[in-house]
Amino acid sequence: MEKSKKYLAFTAEDIDKIVKQKDYEVGDAFCAGASISPLVAPNCSEYVVAHAKFGLRQVRYFSEVSLLPHIFDKMQKLVLKRLQRIQSYSWPHLSAGNGHGAMIVSAKRSGRTFGYIPPLCDVVCRAITAGRRLRGTANWYPDQEGALALILVPDAGRVCQVSALCRALLRKAVGEEWFTLTLTYDASKKVELIHRLLNGVGCMVFTPAQLVGLHEGAPGVLRFPRLQFVVFDDVDLMPPEQVQKAEQVLREVLPVNIYPQLVMVSQSYKPKLMAKLTAANSHPALIFGDILEAAVYGGTRICIRFCNSEIKVKEVLQTLKQRPPKDYRTVVCCSDDADMARLVVALEKHCHACLPYYQNANLEVCERVHRWMAKSRGVILLCTDDCPELTIRHAHTLIHYGMSSTWSKFKMRHLFISGNLRNRLAPAEPKSKAVSLHSLVLLDHENQRQLPRLVDFLQQHQKVDAEVVELVTKMRQEMEKEPTNTKAICRKIMVKGSCIDLGCEERHHVTEMDRCHASVPTSGDVKVKLVRVYSPTHFCVYLVEHLPPKGSWQMLSSPAAQHMRIQLLQDAEPFRCWPPVSGVICMHRSAIDERVRVLQVPPIKNANLVRIDLPVLVQAIDIDTRIFTAKSGKLFKCSAESQQLPPMAIDLRLLGLVPFSNECEWTEKDRRGLENRFKHLPTEHFLQAHIQCANANTLFVRNLVAMTYAPTVKMHVHHLSLFHVLIAGKLVKRCDEAEKKIMAFFTAGGKEEYAKGKIKDQVDDELEMKQEEEDQKENESPKKAISVYFSGNFLSQALELAKMNRLRKKQEQPIAGCSPITQEPPETSSNPDTIAQLYECLMRCSLLDLEEQQEQQPENPSSGPTPAAFLNHIMNGGAAKTPGKVKKQKKRKAIKAAPEPPRKNLSQKMQAQLPPDVARPTTSYYQTQTTLELQVLLPEDVHEYAALLEKAQILFWATCKSSELKHQFVLTLSFPYISLSHRMRGRTVYISVQKAMATVDPLQFNAYPFMKPNHEMYARFDEQQKMQENRAKGYVRDLLCVEQKVLGQEDEDSHDEDQLSDGVEIPTYKKVYED
């Protein structure tokens, strides 16, 4: 410890001499773009709360800080010319030497990283010079080489940024090529990494996992005999178990007499971290760039009250009664002057003295405020957020009567009580009496949207009422449904299944937008074309072919053809997409016009005012799947047809693979290396993968294989297996926990999204079944399969009688309300199998028995209905009702009601007797002139299926890979069909059954509750039928006109006869066509 101080003292005394000897001439190359990130103005606070054992010295200019000249020169070149308020406290404190550690609590991109980098680099450069002076002397030993500073960051992205800053500011002398100024971890160069550590390192920038992995893989390599700095940057984003392992490594490696300066950077204050800081440093400092975090640290009690405008005044009066303004200096923050004026009237009615500070306050009011700051005398100060000239710091009670317009302004309100915050690092004064601090937040329906963020903050530091937490949960669910809140799913969730960053602004729940398009395959194998490499496990691809389970390869739509189609469908002069709406697909005009999906839109105050500079977050869906910000002036509306087209590009991720070092992401070097490997594949190669699941326009697979076909040996040759390449290169490792979390994330979200749809379907099914039961009771003549009523020559006789009856009926009843027959014509029955024949035989026997038991009919000796009776049934929906013949009506009911109930009861028994592992899939149906179309909707985890046509029955079954549940049904047809074809797209199976005759099938599917008619397709079929009918009418009309001209040349009798014939033949022709 004493030697280390001696070295630093010697270096400080001879600093001018060292500079003249040009010891700092050589630096490492660095990327300025990677080192400098733009700051966010709301995060860069102009006010800081800094606590230490003694008063901290604050600097205002660079000249007040003792740093090496080359550090200032490089900062000038990097355009770092302004000293942030955090840095004005941290630089002089950290430059004081050993024992002076610090904890910086501030938001991201607020200048907190640069709050420790310049002092650290200054100390490292001085230690390098001190070591150079001692080399070769008796006091120097080879084992004294090692890292001088250690910076631990949460992920690889932060490693690149922080290491670039260190490379920019560190220097060494000419000829010291063996010495490494900045060292980062590279798994592919482990031997070189060990050599550099043994030769000496200025600053190590690692992640906790990399540090632990290096210590376990090469014991004894890590040595810190002269370690000056240890930094935990973004410690709140590091997994706790990794932080504990890194601390254990440091305890094992650090010599007993070495006490480096400890620096911790975090977004929130945590007492455990502060305890570690005070234990490692004799002079710790706590610097808050976040005033709200400082208020909680200083003992402020924050309360939330959710009430309407009328109860707000009562809450304020109640607080003033509990904390009298005479004892506690009170400040009330309002939203505007009008709100303040109303509150002043209410408080004065209850005898409270008020001092309102309006926007038009004059000098007299300012003087009263200064006197109030010296002694309040029970007066309540009221103000708004637009009063930066107020320098109030010693209030005790802060009431938020109106919320701020932004979150940063709300946090800055707590500056009013910053002067009374308790300094836990300073020695306690025995005579001082601490005064409690209180902050009351009143929320109503106008500012309730800020409640979730406030509750999230309070839950990290104190206990919140259960009612408030429950209210926040409901509000968050409602806000997530709004289209303006749609964002991309968090990248950490897509890799590891969870995210520990409390300030993460990406989406952490499943929405309706995450449903994949129907054209996206959800199972089987796919051949893809690589478009872009985002990371070693994340790619953008085009789908080329799809191999369904138990199926054959199917070509998918070509991206080039679809792109041409989109361009043709686009209007020549499209309208501007204003205002942009989240989730809408529009056209982004740039060098290449492409479709994009709008993700996030900033608040628009006036939609009638069109803006072209509004930044809109969008995601490409055709060229690739990148997410970028576009100006609203480059977004144009798409045609309705192009919006319905499926996306051409889709994401592909390797499921269950995480970074080998347990980080959240990979480096840019890893991405480029894998991208170059794909570029060197043979030109004839194709990529193939097996789908595990599909969600959020992403295919999750376990491996991606590159293959080529060798025609000489007629075999496929594997050139690359991505899974084995990544494992061998130690870029990834298998993590079953991450896979389970990802599957659980989409499964839980999917259940919430699809719950409403499922409940609605169940309610519709129940209502439909009840309606069918009521119709069965009321309608005593239900529809029946036509094949029961006729066979052989019976069909031709029925058709002839139908023609004659329609002609007679039109002549006898020419009224407008009489409409033509709407029933379908009788069809020839199909060739049923043995079971169908047995069923039909039993039905006929039942009809005969009922006829003999109820009433004898001498005029009906045949075993079945005559053609006239069959025609009467078609025309009137049953036999004619004759008054006075009650028994005949009863007989008709018995005959027509008898066959149907047994079938319905049998169906109900079959449904009730289903095994527990069998379910009926929801199936929609419709028919065309030549086919019967079925659409079977299956769960997303279906593994394989089969559909067969056996004589007069359709057999379907499907199995699931995640459970033993089977989806199957047997559908009996009453019409001749000859063939069946099927295909699967997404999770829907499309079955097409070819008819034996091009005519309409009655489709009696009432006994199958899972069968649902597709009304949309039926409407299209009816339109086609009407078009054909109109064309036929026109043809007949033209034909009759020609015939009338020819008949006009004959005699009068013949002419009258032709007119009569014309009146008969035209309707007959039309009706036959309709049938």
C-alpha cells in the first residue's frame, strides 16, 4: 500500500518532466463512432445531489481538474467540450487517489460513463509510467505485471463502447509494443489473451461471465499486483449470480495489501451495493443524477392517492392537517396557473395562508418568496413546473396537486426537498433532529397514464398498497391493447426468454400482431434463402419450399413475383399515410419502395396538420425485417390488395441457444465472421431447417443446414451445420431453461389473446345447438337426405312431375309473392358402403312399421313414397294439410319426424362417449359446382394428419406432438364423390372433394356440431349461379324473339298456338336451368 502511494507521488511530482520526455506518444486505434453515444437531454440533469463523508468539491471548467494534457486534447477532438454536472463532482473525487470510490446513480446516456473514464485513464497512464521507471531495478519483479484497471460491463455492446473510450484516452511510450493498453475478451484468441495478460495490461474491459470463464479456464493467469481501479458499470443490468461469481474471483486473485478504488454505476439506488462500496473504500461518495432516486435514498416517503377532481382538495386539506405548514415547510405543485388559482380559493376558504407564484409574478412576489425561504411562517407556496428561477431546496412537504407533462419534470420537482435529504455517509450529529419528508401524489382520470411508471419505481424501494398495484395491472392491460403502444418484442426475451432491465422500453407481452400470417408454415421442414445475418442465431430469410409432415415438397410464392405484383397494385400517385397508425402496412419510399409495418408513432397534437418530419418507428416486411425510424413524409398508403399480401421476409432464430459467455448478445465481430462463412458456400447450395414453432413472424428452429445435390451419386451433400459450427466455435451453448421460457412466453400470451375468441366460439356453438333443438321441435317436417326418397328411374319421374307442377302453378297463381322453387334438384344417391346400406334399410323398415301402426293408407300400397308424394314434399316442405283429416296429419308427422331423432340422438351419444384423448376439430364447409370444400382448423402444435375418402365417408385424423390428444372425425356423405385432395397451410387443412356430377349437394350436416358453414364462400357461389342464370335467360329471350318473327308469317291459328307454346316453354326452360 505504501509502495503504491510512493509510486504515484513520484509520478505526480515529475509530471512535467514525463510529458517533456514524450512518454505518452503512442495509442491504440479506436472507432470514434463506437466510443461516443449521443446523450439524451432529459437524462442530463443540471442538478445533482452528491453526498460524502465530507463536502465534495465541485469543478466547473476543465482547467480545474488535474488530468494529463493528452486526455484533454483527445476530448477536444471527440467534441467533448462540456462538463456535465455528474462529472463536475466525480472527476475531482476519483482523482484524489486510493480509497476514494463512488457510486453514480443516473439514467442511461446521461454522461455517467464519462464520469469515471477520464480519471481512470489518468491514473492508469501515471501507473504505466511509474512501472516503466522501476523495471530493471531491484524492487521490480516479473510477477508484478498485470492489469492496472478492471471495468466490468453487462454485455458485449457495452464492452465495445467502453473499450473504445479507453483506447482513445490511454497512451504509452514508443517501443512498448509488448504492453497492451486496452484488453477485451476474444474466445478465438485465448492463447494471445494469456500472453498479453502476462506482459502487462493497462485496462481490462470484460463482462462478469468472461472474467469468471477466463479464471476457470486458465487458473493463475489473472494477476492484479498493481490494480488501481475496479468498476461495475450498469451493475443493475448484470445477473446477480454473475456479479457474485466475479466478486469471488476478485477476492481470490487480489493481494491482501491492494485496495483499488471501487466505482459502481447504476440506474437505481440499492443499499446492498452501497454497503459494498463503503466496505471497499474509506472515502466513498454517492452522486445522484436522478433526483427522485435521491429523494428515496434521503428518507422521503412517497404516497399515491387516486381520486377525482372533487376529492383532491379534501386530500390536500387532510395532509395539511397531519403536517401543519407551521411545522413543515409546504410546497404544492400544480399543472398550470388556472389549476393553481382554483386551489388557492379552496385553501383560503379553510383559513390557510397561500403564496401563489404565477407566470406573471412581479418583483414583489419574488421578494415574498425569498422571505418565505428564510422563514415560511405557516404560508403555503404554490407553483408550477415552468418556474426554473425558484431555488427552493429546504421544503418538507411536497404535494403534487397536478401532474407534470413529462416524467423528467416530475422527478425534478423533488429538488424542493433535496436540501433536507439525510446524508447517510456523513458522521451523525448528536444534537440534530431529523425532520420527516413527505411527497403526496394525487392522480385523477386525466393523468392516470403516469401511474404505472410511478408504481414500478416505488415497488423497487418501498411497499405499495395492494389496491394501487391491482389498479395499475388493469391499466397496463388496457394500455397494451392500444395500437399506439405496439413495439417490437424485447430482443432479450427472444434469446433468453426474460429481461431484467427495468428501464427496457421494448415490448414484454404478446399482442394480436404476433399472430403469424396464414401463409407462414408452422410445422415441417422449409428451404430458405438467406437475406441478412443479424447475429449468430438470428437471420432474415425468404421461404422457398415447404415440406409438411407426411407430405411432399411444395413451392411457395416467389419474392420477385410478389414484389412485381405489389408494384403493379400500387397507385401511380398514392396518398400520403397520415396520420400513421400502429399496425398499419404502408409503403416507404426511398431508393427502393418497400412495404413496412408501423410500430410506434409519437403523440400527434393536431391530426389535421400534416407533418413530413415526424419520426415513425417501422419494420420492413419485404426486403428484410430490419427496424428503423422513417420520416412521416416518406410513408404512403398501400392499396387494399397489397395490404392483404403476406410478408416476403421472415425472421429465423435458433431456439435454446444463448451466448457462450452468458451475455445477452453477441459482438459485431461474431456476426461478421458467420456472415463471411455463409458467403463462401457453393453457389448451388440451399438452406434447410425443421420448424419447432412459429410466432411473431419468426420461425424457431434447432439447426440450419446448408446442402447441395450431387447428381453423379444422386445424394445431398452437407456443407454446413450451423448448430455444430457455433458449438465448436464456442459462440453459443445449449440452454434448456431459455427454450422453456421462450415457449412459455408465447404460450401464456397466446392463451390470453385467443381466450376471447375461444369463449365466443363456445357461446356460438351452444346457441346454435339450442336453436337446432328449438327448430326440431317446431318444424315437424325437417329436411331429409334426398337419396332416401328415390332410386333408379324414380329420379326421372320426379323431375318430369316437377316441371309440370311448376308450369301449372305459375299459370294458376300469377301473383308477385309466388317465388320459384328454391330447393335444390334431387341428386342421384352415392354408392354407400355396407354400413350405409344397412342404415338406409333400417330407416325404411322403421317408416313401414310406423305407417302400419298409426294409420292404414289404402291409396299408398307401395313401400316408399310415390313420385307425386315426393314432389309434394319438395314443393310445400311436407304433405298438404287438409282440414278435417287430423289423423293424416299425425301420420305425416310420424313419418317425417321418425328418421331424424335417432340420427341426432346417435350423434349426441357419440359426442358424449368420446374418449378423453379425442376431440372434434372446428371445420367450416362450402361447395362449388364441382367440389365440396372443407377447412379444418387445428392447434398450432399439430405434428401430422391424414384425410381419406372411403366410399361415402370422409375420414380425418391429426395428432399433436406436445400431447396425446387426437383430432378426428368421420363424415358420411349422401352424394356421389369420386376423389379427395388435401393440403395444409399454416394450421389449417384444406380438403377438396370432387363431385361425380356437376350439380348442387343438399349437404345435410346438422348432426355434426363441429361443422360450420362458410357463409362468405356460399355468397360467392350464389353470385356465380345468378350470373349463369342471367346469361341463360338472355339466351332464351333472344331465341324466343327469333322464333316469334318466324311464326308471324304463318296463319292466325298457328300463330295463337305458337304463342301458347311460347308461354309454356320459356318458364320451363328457365326452371330446368335453375334446378
